[in-house]
Amino acid sequence: MAVRLDARSSLSKAEEARVLVAFVRHAKSSLSEILSGQQVLCALIVVPTAKFDPEKPCGVSWWRGGRAAIGDVKLAP
């Protein structure tokens, strides 16, 4: 799931990001749980603006590590 941030995040002086890609971490959880309002543990990858492809919003084949986190995702009201 691609998550658009409300504000740009500065990664360095020359790089910024507005998108996170979230992947559900456990097989027992699913995207449908997030869409129904539940909180789900996800892996999160920061996507630099220059690498974001609107044709493949969840595409992270370029990613080889770094700028990532694990956290709970829940839809805002």
C-alpha cells in the first residue's frame, strides 16, 4: 500500500520524500484489516520523490536497504 504523506520529509539536502510503501508484516493480517479501520503491523519503506513511479506506486525494486521502519498502520478518521 502506498501512503502519501501530508508534508514532505527531507532525507538530505538534495532529497525529499512524500510516499511510504507499507507491507503487512504477518501472514495472519491483511490490507483489508487496515481498510476496515484496524491497526496492523507493517514494514515501511521511505520512497524518495525522484524514485516514485505513479505507474507502480508500490514498486520498490530499487530498494536495497536503509530508510525503512516497522510500525503500526491505521487509517486516519
